[in-house]
Amino acid sequence: MKIRRAWRVLQRHWTVYTKLYKSSFALNFIEPVLYLLAMGMGLGMFVADINGQSYIKFIGPGIIASSSMFAAVYECTYGTYIRMTFQKTFDAILATPVNIDDLIAAELAWAAVKSVIYGVTIMIVVALFGIVDSWLLVLAVPCIFLCGLIFAEISMITTALVPGIDSFSYFYTLFMTPLFLFSGIFFPVDTLPRAVAGVAWFTPLYHLVNICRAFAAGKVAVVLGSVVWIAVVAVVLALVPFRLMRRRVIQ
Amino acid sequence: MADNNTIVAAQGLVKKYGIVTAVDGVDLGIAPGECFGFLGPNGAGKTTVMRIISCFLPPTSGTVTVFGLDVTKEPSRIKSRLGVMPQEDNLDPDLSVFENLIVYARYFDIPKRDSVPLANELLTFVELQDRGGMNIKELSGGMKRRLMLARALVNTPELLILDEPTTGLDPHSRRAVWERLNQLKFRNTTLLLTTHYMEEAERLCDRVAIMDSGRVVAVDAPQNLMEKHGGDLEDVYLKLTGRSLED
């Protein structure tokens, strides 16, 4: 893998993104706002304070985490799959000095960058709602990048294994939706039975939600464990998507 | 065969996909400036050989060198000097005609100050100079092929690999592509192509390899093949191939 060659592919993604962002950006932006309105302001009227926080203040940081997650996951499932199969963009790029490892590195890095773009956007939205207590939330950005990388890696592994584009529905229904619902965005996971709550610890979104929520409250120290978790898993998972995609693209 | 005067050399090239043998022991030597064509039925292994030469697939066994470099060891160095025009449209649909060339040039580390004039020059070469701002979706099949040819030339390749460059084109567009390929031959670019059109092979190729069931069954100048086997090139082709179809 050569950084310079991966950079070329990253530049391609950026060129395309800056051309098309007007049409795609709004969608990813509207959905989190709807959650904040419906759950935070609507449902929140009937919910008691959680750990001394109003409901909208409780879910705001979680929405930042989930938006950044979905940005990376869409990119490395549907995005990568379409570039690999229907558009044959991979074939075109692999006819240049760029090799498969450079290309996959760029796909993963780009997904992490998109996590940051969406994470930061929602961060601004949440701040505008007036529900952020501490500027320390800005420190969550590197964590969003690393967690974006984890989601990119998981998605890329899925993309390397799915027989067709329809199979992603299983991934979204059986993996992404439970993750979204049970990672502590909408209620603290310790309200669940212990065994179920224990599972959350093994999922990346749970840790990113913890980080965003603690940083937004100005309490960095309590989530250092989650920061370490994200950094370690991002590195540990890294080699798997490369190996699987090499096998998928080059027979 | 692998002397210094060989652009592409293959020895004992075998490619298997699982239990299927797509290429079954091919030896080749292609000289600089030559236009070399692969003829053969669908599934004969032409595209696989081309994809191995373009460093896209690794051989199962045997060796392939391009510019004297091993395809499995130095793919990036080889690919920086290659131009590839694949069978299927793989233009970037998210980019305009002009941007397709600029972004592609970037993969070869060609800076924008060089790639902008180059892209204009190439668009003129393939007569798309007025279409730079168009979307890929708005192009006709012939225009797409021409744009793919222009894109394959951004790095001024020493070897140009064309997989069925004129398949699906109307006679005018086909002639336009032939015209460009002849100009490239004149500039001493080595051309390697596959085709199903005997006229194309006769017009462009100095030598052709006829492939069948993963093997090269004959290699020679089209004229020599016709003299040796009798009839026109299509007769030679039909005589030498298709045994697997009759089985």
C-alpha cells in the first residue's frame, strides 16, 4: 500500500462529493433533525430526566454518534458495492498505478472522513438546539474518525462477502437497526437485563455514544475506556477487509 | 522469447478459476511498435490473457513480463506505462467528460497544469472537444468508446491494451476508432487488442494469435495465415477454432 496512491483515490471521492453533496447532504442531515424533534421534543415531554438530564439533552449526543455511523456504513456498503460492480469504477482505477490495497485503504479512509463530516454537522445542529454543555465535545471528533473507520471496516467486510446488493438488507435489519436501538442513544443500556446490556459493550456505537455524551457534558475522564476500545478495535479489524476484498476483486 | 526487444513476454501462462482452466499454457512475445491481435470464440481466454498482462489478475502459473518487469512483482511500475481500454463501459458516471480525464490523469500523478491541456488535446484527438462538460449518461455508445480511448492515453502509454475496441459500434464510429488506432501505430505505440471482426484484425494487426479453449492455436501475420490455410481470415478462424463447440 502506498499513501500517495491511496490519496489519489481519496481525491477522486472528494471531487465527486463536492460535485454532488448538495443532493445527498440534505438527506443525511434532515433525518437526525427529525429524530431530535420527534424523540427529543415530542416524546421527551413525557420522559423523566435521565441521570439529571432532560431527554433531548440525553439523546442529542447519541444522534451525533449514529449519524456519523450511518455515513460510514452507507459509504462502504452501497457506495463501495456500486463502485465495485455496477459502475466498474474499481476496474478503471485498478488499470492505473493504483493497486487494490491502495484502493481499499482509500475507501475506508473516505468513509471515516464522511463520518467526521456528518458527525460535525450534527454536532453543530445539536449545539444550535442549545443542548451542549461543554465545548469539550469538539474533542470527540478524532473518536468519530476512528469509530467511522471501524464501521467502514465492518461494512467493507460485509461488502466483500455479500452475493448481491439485496443482501445488504440483512446487514441493516439484523445488525444496524439493533445497534441503533440498543447502544444507549434512546435510553441507558443498564436499564436492560444484564446479559443484553453486556452485549452492548462489544459494539462500537455504544462506545461512541458514551464518548459523545460524556464529552458534551464536559466529563472526559469517565469514558477513557471507550476511547481506548475504539482505537484498539479500529487497528485490530484493519487487515480483514483488505484480505477479503483482495479475494473478491482479484480472482 | 524474452529478449530486450520484447514488450510483452509470456511463458507457460496458465490461469485457472477453481476447476475451470481459462488459459492453458500460452507462450507469447510481442515486439515494440507491433499491433498484435487476439482472435477466438467467446470464452477462449483472450480477455483473461489481456487482464493478466494489464496486471489485473495474477497468473496461476507461468511467467508474464511487460517491459521486462514481472506482472506479479511490479504491477504499479508496469501500469504507469500502460493504457487499458476495457470491453465494458467503466467511465466514472459521477464525473463529466472532461473531469473523467483530469481525475484519471491524477492517478498517474499528472498535475493539473499538465492534465488540463492534455485532456483538451485528447478530446480533440477523439473528436469530443465540444463535449467536455457533458455527463457520461448523455454520451452515445460510440462517444463513450472514444472517451475510453482518450482516457487510456492520458499517461502516453507505450503499450495500449484494447479489449474489443469497436464491439457494438456503428460503421462510422468503428472507422473513427480504427483511424485513431492507426495514428497511434504510426506514433510507434504497441497495440494489443482482441476482436471478433476479421476486417478489424486484417486492417490493424501485424500479427494475430488465434485462441481456442485457452490455447493459442496459431500465431502469424494475417496474410501468412490465409496463404497457409487458404480462404480469407474468417475461413482460417473457423477452421482453427470452435472444436469445443462441436463436442
